Amino acid sequence: MSERFMLVVAHTGRQESLDAAVTVIRQLLAAGVTPVMKADEHSDVLANAPELFAMEVLGTNITVADVELAIVLGGDGTILRAAELTRGCAAPLLGVNLGHVGFLAESERDDLTDTVRRALARDYEVEERMTLAVRVKVDAEVTYETWALNEATVEKASRERMLEVVIVVDGRPLSSFGCDGVVMSTPTGSTAYSFSAGGPVVWPELEAMLLVPLSAHALFARPLVVGRDSVFAVEVLARTQGTGVLWCDGRRTHNLPPGARVIVRRSPVPVRLARLHRGPFTDRLVNKFHLQTSGWRGLVDGEGTSA
């Protein structure tokens, strides 16, 4: 039987996350599975638990292609970081929420031991989430390319200056206005920045893209939802005083001079999430946002079926 490797991603600068990482690593080693960590996180763990020396460092003898699963300890920001580390490989992400909302996480801190047990038994399903391919052009030249799981956001770089943009959908201009920015989101990101900006919640099984203007000075600046094969473009108009900035998942950034165009389309490379519980997305919304459902009388006449 070939050796098994599992990546452990944790915010080891926080004691709760560091303690959780030590717990997970001990359980993996006891089961004969080799834990793998980034070099800095590996050092933090060894400084607290030197007996865990059998771990491997990612990028030395082990690459992400060797990893069967990434166990992610933290909030959605840590899961986004893990998605960067595993981009393009087959390993799914299994999130354990140590943050606040933790929308992408699959289990909570109290369930940690059972979560690892199921990971060891490969007792999970894999759900693929759509991502965005993001490209910046200045004139005809491509100056930057990246991707996003949640959203790509074009924002003003200076607080006191407005960003002047034109919105383009499928190669046709839709509207131009001054604004604080524009959020282009996946369904996964519809409960993140897009949601706080007034965008709709989109169920993750629907492959679509959202565009939500931020504080737009325009009569027509409503959120848009388009199909998976559509293409968004946001151009920073030459009359913009100052520059814009592109943010992807709040982690990767690129400056946008006047005249720059940000083009966003569906990426062919999804993010894979390991799921331990099959349940409707409605329940996840209710649980994560602590929504009130008092007064509901239960299902009537097959209302809960898809037929």
C-alpha cells in the first residue's frame, strides 16, 4: 500500500489554530498518514511539539500533487489560502471552522477528532465549486492574469476619488458610471463581499457569475446575474483621476491605471471541497447567518421534493 500524505493548513500564529493543528497531526501520524505543512507552519508546530518531527515540508520531498486531501483549520480566509496552495491539483479541501461564520468550512472545532477520522477513512464526498479566470489588459497587452474562488473586485485606489468605469457584458457596453468599485463574483462568493454590497445569494450548484456595483452614481446600477459562458469586462475610464486596484479573494492585488480593462470569465479549473454532510444549502444559510425560521409548519404536499 502506497504512503498517504495529507496537507494541514492552519493559521499557526493563533494559539487555537496551532493547538488544533497539533491535534490533527498527532491523529494522522497515529494512523500511519504523513502530515505535510508549509515551511513556516511546520516550524511553528515543531517549536510547540518537537515530537512531531515525522511531518514533511511542502515543496521539499512532497508537492501538492502527492497530497490526497488538505485539512484546513481556520475561517474562510484560511480556506482561500489553502485553495491557492492546491490550485490545479486533485486534492479537495476539508475545512474545520475556527473563525466566525466559516461559510466554506464543513465542520466545527468540537467535531475535530471525528472529522479527521472520516478523512482517514475517505468518508466524504467531493463538491466542485466554480472559479473565475481574471485577466487585465492595457491597450492590447495582457499585463496580469490570476483567478478567484469568491470574487474579483475593481476598486478605487484613493478614498477621496471616485472610480469611473464602463461595464461590458459579452462584448457589449451596458453602462458607465462613477463608483467606489465593482464586485464580480461566483455563487460561492455570493455570500461574501458581494452579499455585503447588496448582491443576491446564489445557490452554489448554479454555475453563474454576479456583478455588483459599489456605491454607484447611476440610475441603472443593479446587481446582475449572467450564465456560466458569459464574460464580464470592467474598464477604468481615462477620465478617472488616479488609479484603480484589482483584488481577487482579498488576497491577490494588481494596480489598474486609467484605460486598464479587467476581463472575468468562468475558469475551467474548479476548487474541490470535501463534504461530510449532505444537506440543502438553505440549512447552511440558516445555520451560518443564524436566520429566524419561527412559524414554519413543515413540508406540505411534497414541497421539499424537486418534482
